[in-house]
Amino acid sequence: MKTTFDIKKGLEDVVVAESKVCFLDGLKGILLYRGYRIEDIAKASYEEVSYLLIHGKLPKKKELEKYKRELRKRRYISPRIIKLMYDYCPGTTGIEALRTTVSALACHDPDVLKVSLDDHKKNGVGLVAKFPTIVAAYERIRKGKRPIKPHPKLDHAANFLYMLRGKKLDELSAKTLDTDFVLHAEHGFNASTFAVRVTISTLSDMHSAITSGVGTLKGPLHGGAAREAWFGIHDMKDPDYVERYIEAKLAKHQKIMGFGHRVYKTYDPRARILKKMAFELSKKKGNSRWYNIAVNAENIMIKEKNIYPNVDFYSSIVYHNLNIPLDLDTPIFAIARISGWVAHAIEQYADNKLIRPREFYTGPKSMRFIPLEKRK
Ligand code: COA
């Protein structure tokens, strides 16, 4: 029997499966979804990208129309679920509300517990459709407002903004959020995706797997970075103050939020795309102050530390300009990432092996049992 183990804490650099969903090269700044470069795929709509990830190929026009119709039809959540949400939404965070609602949805529909490949696809797409409805209903309920029913004609991102506000937003706002969804839709074997795959590997159902994904995304080492990045940008206050702010932080060995990435050691290609969109949106909204501060910070960080902004840095400016509460950053991440989760769940199921790693036991081996009444 093997007695020595090569322990890889955090599974860093451990390859656990083959995958055809996503390729990333952090040294060269390359990200591909199913072989397509992120710079090209960012021109597609979220629905197209969701179809690509889940079905494995780009949809033709008719296939896309059908997929959009399906998503629109399945956006609604039942009054029973909304009634439950009134109970737990005030006083909790958006990501907790989302996690609880995905679980609750499974309790109300026996079909969601089926686990064939087709069932996984069907149930996964149903959740892709419902995520924006759940997050928007949470936001309305916690502010003491009534949830707004999905709009039957609007696309995914535009409908989300509509359900938050109760009115249609301009095209640039909808397009910017749509692209933000595309850029967050998939990113390889990150912690939440791995959690989804572990759950599916036990032959559990899609709702359980997505609940695992949401619960894992909730942790501050994974979701929540856009909010932190915004607090940093906000603290910089003024373009002229940025240099002093950063120097003071670096002198104290503190991190500048929104910079650096475990995988990307050059410019994160998603950040480059969002930077452009943040610029256009800020210009349109007539307030470029935060964008200018962000660009100053970027220039200083690259010059001083050779550390680049990550996707969340410019996302935070986009959310601010869209008037989206910054603490919705993790639920919005989930709205986008669920297509990647479903794609990975299906891939895991199609070539499954129970994921069950080993541990190296370092505890005692000869403890003497003392009955409760004699224990001191
Ligand atoms: N600000 C200042 N310095 C940073 C930095 C940042 N945002 N990110 C990394 N560094 C520095 C570290 O201080 C360290 O310097 P040292 O070698 O002199 O000690 C070096 O770069 C390596 O950092 P490390 O934290 O070990 O890199 P990592 O690859 O493990 O971490 C992150 C990646 C994302 C955890 C890290 O960059 C970070 O904490 N960033 C800020 C939080 C953030 O934006 N998270 C969202 C990620 S999508």
C-alpha cells in the first residue's frame, strides 16, 4: 500500500479531468469558450453564449430564436415561491436568497429531481432562465417593493434591468450588462464549477449541483470582488489623489482591490473589454470621474507593481453606472456563471466518475476510549 502522498493543498495545478468547455492561458492572456476567443464571443448575446456552452455549438438563427423563446417561457417563478421569499429575503444577502430559492424550487417540482442527460439539460436551462427573476425579486422584496413579473419580449439582460426597476432601460445599458454576463459566463475549473461537478458526480440532481455552486461562489475568495474593487475606487476620491492613495497602501503592504489574478499574470482579456464598455457607459451617463480614477489607478499599478486590473475592477464601474446596488455583485456573477455551471455538470455526467480524493491523515491512531461518566 502506498504510504507517501504528494499533497497539493487547494488542488493547485492538479488536473482532475479533461474538458472541452473552456481554455485559458494566464501568461498570454488568452480565454476561449469552446474554442472561440473571448474577444469574438463578447460580440454575441448572453443567450447565444449560454447556448454555446450548454449545447456545445453556436446556435443558428432559428435555434437561437427557439432558445430565447424557451428562456422567456421559463423565467416565471410561482407565487408559492415568491411567498416564501417574502419570509427570508429581508435581512439576508442576495446570494443567500438565491441559494435558498434554488433549493426551494426543487421542493415544488418532482421533475427537477430526474437525472438523465436530457433532464440535466432541461432543468439547467430552466434555472438559467429563472436566476435573474429570483435576484430581481430579492432586490424588490428587501426594499419593501413588489416583485415585477418578467417582460415577455425583452432579452435576458434587458429583462433583468426591467425587473429591477419596473421600466425599460436604454439600449447601451442593456448591452453593457449583457456583455458583462458573457464575460462572467465561464472560467474553467474554478471553485464553484468544481463544486457543481463534485455534486453531479454523485448522480445528484441539477438543482442540488447549482445550489452547491451558488454556496461556493458566496465565499469572499471567489465572489464579491467587484464590491471590494468599488470601495477602493470610491476611497481614491479624485484622479489627482490616486497616486498618493496607492503609494500609502503599498507602503503598508496592503492590496489594491480589483488588481491581480491567480491565473492571469498579464492583462485579463475580460477586463480589457469591460474597460471599453465602462468608458462608453460613463460617457453616456455624463459622469467619467470614477472611470478616470480607475484608469489612473491601472496606470500606476502597472508601472509600480506590474499588476493588472482583473474583470471585477471595471465591472464595479459598470454596476455603479447602471445604478445596481454593489452588494448584488455576487448574485449577478451567479446569473452569468450558471451557463458555465450547467455546461460542466452535463460534461461531468456524460463521462462520470465519482469525485472522491484522498486525505493524508495526521491525527492520533491509538486513543484510549473513556466512557462519558469517567471523562474528566
Ligand atoms: N495589490 C497589491 N499587490 C498585489 C495585489 C494587489 N491587488 N495582488 C497581488 N499583489 C502582490 C502581492 O502583494 C505579492 O507581492 P509580494 O510577492 O511582494 O509579496 C504578489 O503580488 C503576489 O501576490 P499573491 O497574492 O501571492 O498572488 P495570487 O496569485 O496568490 O493572488 C489574488 C491573486 C487575486 C488573490 C490577489 O491578486 C489579490 O488579493 N487581489 C486583490 C483582490 C481581488 O481583486 N480579487 C479578485 C480576483 S478576480
